[in-house]
Amino acid sequence: MPCIEWNDSFSLGNNEIDEEHLCLVKMVNKIYDCCLTDDQDGTLDVLLGGLLNHLQAHFSTELELMTKYDYSGLSDHIKDHEVYINQVAKFQQDFVEGKCLMAGEMAKFLDDLLIDHILVSDRDFYTLLATKGVS
């Protein structure tokens, strides 16, 4: 069962960003499932690496847009991105070092990343873009 179900409330009205967010939801659900199955073959490492790469690319896209449209919340948004990147990197490092990753801890973090970041922080910026006629 998915950790997070994509629904229309996640849509921000920017097709590129919405597709990236949908991809994040799918990745998070795979990671969550992997945590629940006591992964022993390294799949979690690959999934976390993929998530890390996707987040870096996604955050770069957002940074470009926020800079272009002089978003007043840019510095806070960048700090949030750094926290997310660092936490995923820590999860991956912990896994590589053989430390136990708790599905609940991972699910809470990933849920915060997707729900709080997309539905609160990102929505604020993309609502601003919509008022400027940018989609």
C-alpha cells in the first residue's frame, strides 16, 4: 500500500513541476515499501540514490524559477531544500554503514518532504507565479 497517494491537491498548475512532484511521490512509495520488506539486497541504497539525484535536479529547477521571478521566500526555501538533501544523504549513508533504518522514521520524513513542502512552501511560490500569469 502506498505511503502517499497522489491527488489533485498536489497539483500546483505548473506541468513540469507537477510531473517532478508526481515522480517524487512514486519514488517515496517505492522507498517506503522497501523499508517495510527489510531490504537486504541493496535496493534501498539505489532508491535513495535515485531520490537524492531527483531532488537535486528538482530543487535546481525550482531555484532557477524562484531566482528568475525574484521570490521573496527564496532563502528560506533554499534552507528547506538543504535540509531535505542532507537528510536523504544521511539515510543513504546510514544504510551503507549497516545502520537500521526505521520505516516509520523514513515515512515521516518523506511525508513531511512531500506534504509540507509541496502543499505549503511550493504552493506559496506557484500561487505567486500564477498571479503573474506564469504557468
